[in-house]
Amino acid sequence: MNKILNIFDKNYVKDLFNREILPLYPCFEKIECIKIAPVKKNVWHSTYHVVVEFATTFLSRGGGLVELPIYFTAHSNEPRKNSFAALSFLWQAHFSQGDLVVPRPLFFSDDFNGFFYRGVQGQTLYYYIKNKDYKTIENVVIKSAAWFAKLHGVPATKADNFNPENSRIETVIPGIANVLQKINQAYPRYFDACKKIYEIIDREEKKYFAGRGKQSLIHGDAHPQNVIKIGENKISVIDFTDICLADFARDLGTFLQQLEFMASKKIDDAAYLEKIKNIFLENYLLHSKIKLSDYDRERINNYYNWTALRTATFFMLKDKPEPWRSHDLIINVCENLKIKTKI
């Protein structure tokens, strides 16, 4: 039996939580019940990739019942300890004071190569995009800009590089060479274009760091489904798998591309999409108190193109491929970079 299946056993989980989580909350007397709800349950013979929510009801010492959303994320073959360490660093640095917060890390399990954390309750930015709630979209985009400015403002000298492989385009898992090899085998018509795009964006990033470009703590996977509105003026960003030290422009380029890409599927209004992208960038500059140079903008565009390519390759190489969703993305990046290629 795959050991990860224990995580879906109520008695096992309750014993585990009594040992590891209850002591972290001295205001609670005991755990009353746990409801297990898989968010992602990919379990094979001996490997797995799971995300699980445990709606956990505690009995307080005053006699009341309090339910907390406890989450678990684990992958048998990918590191999660770095994500836990990054969240712990931010929590201990009091990052969550105020309206721009992160989930609370609880404990890491070496047995499962995953960690437990107290989740946040609310709706994603993408939820409001799907529902065309324009006022809320704009408010959350403004708060998102402030959140990323706050993260990038954390002194890098005080932070470890929690995920060194993720710090550079060349080595982001699964790595450029591996991605191109798979594309060449499965979709050779796109190989030449993808190879040229990768060469350009990789060269531009290396040029920045060769000139001793500044490193900042970045989230690494900035997009609307990772932004959660949890109050009138309060948001959290989730999923710290890719957090690392890198160029702050990467989060900006990634968020701008993903905001545009995801919203374009639900809102058929190019002018509005441009508006919310500008709202994000203007508010980021306001909160970070910086002025973008032409070179900063070039780097943001470079990461915008990289994220578009990354999205395209995801559609081609995922378990159930959708290569038709990749075509326009690759064409657009080629146009942005003035690459002449036949597809």
C-alpha cells in the first residue's frame, strides 16, 4: 500500500494532529473531529502528489468549538521542505502582521516529504475574474501589488535561497534541456521556436546577473489562483513551492502575463485587461517606492515572454495534453521577440 494513503485515514490523522498540532494551540483543549477533503489526489503505486484539506474542529478551553482549515501538501519526488522553511522564515519575520499575509506553517513530515499549514479562507482573484466582479478584481489587484512589493522588500541578506534550482530560468524544474527534448519528441513543429525563445530569455537573464543584478526574495508562481481575498482589505498569497532568490522583475512579468492570460478567457475586453495590468504595475511601484528604468521594463517583458512560453509548454507536456492551447502563445512570443520561424 502507498504510505500516503494514511493521510486519508481519519484515525491516523487525528493521532498525528494530537501529537503535532494541538500543542501549537494552547487555547484548545482537544480535537473534536476532522473532515478530510482531497484537493489534489494523485496516488500511484509508490509515488504521489497530494494536496489535502482537513476541516479540523477544536474544543477551546472555554468550551466553544472552533474550526480551522488545516492543509497538507506533499510530493514524493519534489522538495517541500524548502517551501516550509520559506513560510517559517516569513512567519517568524512577522510578515503576516497587517492585511498582507501568508498561511501559518505548522510542521514538516519527513515520512511523507510534505508539510502541514493552517490555510486561509476566502476566494481567489480568479474567482472574481470568472464572475466579472470588476470592482473586486481591481481592489484585489491593488492589494496583490502591495503584497508582492512587501515580499520583495524583505532584506535578501536575511533570507536563505530556499530553492536554488528555481533561481534561474535555465534550471527551473524540469530544466530547459529536458523541456526542449520532450517538445522535440512530441511536437517537433514547435521545437525550433521554443528553442530560440529559450535562448533569448536565458541570455537576457544571465546578462542581468553577470552584472551583479540585485536578488530579491520572490514568490516564483505569481498568478490569480494563488491570490486569496480573505477580508474586505486583506489578502494572502499561497503556494510557496517556487519561492527563491531571483530578479524581482520575474514576479512582475509572471503576474502580468498570467493575469492577462487567465482573464482573457473570461473577460472579452482588451482595454479592461490592459487597465488591470496597469493598475497592478502602478500600485507595485507606489508600494515599493521605486521607479522603473527602461532596463527594468525590458526584464519584466523578458519574464512575461518566459511565462507565456512556460504556459505553452505546460499545455503540451501535461498528463492530458492540450497542444492547441499552446499555439497562439508561442506565436505571440515569437512576435514579441521578433523571431522568424515556421510553425
